Amino acid sequence: MVAGGFLNPNDTVAISFWIISIAMVASTVFFLMESMSVGRHWKTSMNVGALVTLVAAVHYFYMREYWVQIHASPIVYRYIDWSITVPLQMIEFWLILSAVQPNLGGAMFWRLLIGTLVMLGAGYMGESGKLPAETGFIVGMCGWFYILYEIFSGEAGAIAADEKRVGEHVRTSFATMRLIVSVGWSIYPIGYFFGYMCGQVSDDSLNLWYNLADFVNKIGFCLAIWNSAKSDTLERSLG
């Protein structure tokens, strides 16, 4: 059955790959359809969110096949997915703030992108064995902390905290997205630390851990934008 590429009903990890890939497809359709019923300044954010889940869905189909056939961590596929979806999520921070701050430059996005590239590049090098696991972990954490600094204390955080320029719904969306990047993303370095530095986590546990994290962090991230977009649109229509 496994040789034929079919799911083993006892393989929880393979089943999680399949469930999440379908959930990503469903989310993509949902976000695209909903983008037609929100205010104009939210539409691009919704469409970018749909791209996040679409790219993830495609990669999850490949990762599922890789796992079923080889039963090993699909490191290359996973990092290709992250190298596309994480920058798209960073774009989301810029998009929702630029809607209320028209003169917002692109420097904020590029700073977030630099942090992303450092985080993902070091993580991949560490997981693939091209760098010592400890080095990859430390450098990757520096990239993540740089992102956190920008969205909490940097330009992005300062703009989002300005109640005079930023409306309630944008602040709510930004706060939820920031929570996901800080708390939700912590799942990845925890898995990396125990799996690659302590050697206490099997490929099965690590991939199930990563899969569940992607489910929450990608779909939840985009749902935060959708919720604020719908609330803001409804409020404006009633006003």
C-alpha cells in the first residue's frame, strides 16, 4: 500500500500532511471568495493571504508523497514553502499598515525580509547538515528576534500603536498577526532544538509538530486579516 503511494491508516504524520493540504486548498478558495466582499483597501491583503495558503497547499501535496514513499523529513520542500510563504506574510504587515499610512515606505518590508532570509537560511543549513545544528539555531534565532523587534518596537510596531492614525480593526488584525509570529512561530525553534540539538525527537514527532504549526500559523494568520476586514467593512457600510 505504501509502495503504491497510498496512505497508511496507522501513519498519523502522513494523515496530517493530507488533512493540512486539503485545509490549505479550502482556505485558499475561502479567502479568494471573501476578498470580493470586503473593503477595497483590504482586498490585496486577502488575496496575498490566499497566495500563502495556495503555495502551502501545493507543497504539502509534495511533502505528503515524499513522506509516504520515503518516510523521511521533506526538508527541501518544507523550506521552499517557507521561503515563499513567510515573505508573503511579512508583506501582509506592510499592506495593512500602508492602507492607513499612505506614505509608508518600503524600508519596513525590506527589514522584515532580511530577518526572514536570515532565519530561514540558517534553519535550512542547520537541518540539512550544511552547518552545525547549534550554529543554524543561533543565527536563525537572531533573524526571528530581528523580526519580533520590528513588529513590536520598530517602525511597524510604532505605527500600529498610534491610535490616531490606525483604526481599531487594523490594530486588532496587527496584534493577532504579531501574536502568531511571536507565540505561534515559537513552535518551530522548539522542535528544531529538541529534534536536531538534543536528538530527543523522531522524524515522526518533528514533522507532526511542524505540520500542526503550519496549520495554525498560516491559516490563523490569514483568518486574523479576514476577521478584521469583515468587521471593518460591515462597520463602514452601517456608518
